Amino acid sequence: MLAYVKNQGLGLEAPYLLGSQPHRYRPDFILRIDDGQAEPLPLIVEVKGYRGEDAKEKALTMHAYWVPGVNGLQGLGRWAFAEFTEVFAIEAEFGRLMESLGAGQQVAAAA
């Protein structure tokens, strides 16, 4: 991981529908990951304790629409999304995610 920032006040939002009502989703964090590619990977991270229907729709929107849509534009770089829901498993899940992105060695070296 090269850098991270809490998204509060940055204005990164994604529109989503809950039923037929439009809403705006503001993710918790944005990370820059060295995954071995030419440009760092922006990774949007959401940390959820209780996962209600709205949280499920937000994650679905990010995985199915927002990330593929932004990546399809090919002008804003590659993006990814991750949601962590188990507080005692976040460290292990994050480590597995970094390894799957090819960033495992950079995370281990930074620790």
C-alpha cells in the first residue's frame, strides 16, 4: 500500500438505487496499491459492521456497475473495490486481497 485517505470531505460518491429510490454512496477509504502495474491501483474500501440492505446494494453497485464502468472509460486508470465486514478478520482478508492483486510482497515488506 502506497497511501490511503479517509473519503470524508473528498466528494467521491457513487449513485445507487435502493428499491426505486436514488441514493448516493460515499465509501469509507481510498487506497493506492502498488500491484506491480505501471500505475498504482486505486482501491475503494468499505468497512461495515452491520450489513443491511442498503450496504448490500452499495457493494453490488460498486462491483457490478461503478468499477467496471470507470475501468471501461480507460481514462481514469484501473480501480477496484473491497468490503470488509468481520472486524476480527479484516487483517487476514486484507492480506489475501493484496496477494490476489499481486501486492502481497509490498505489504509484507511494509509491515
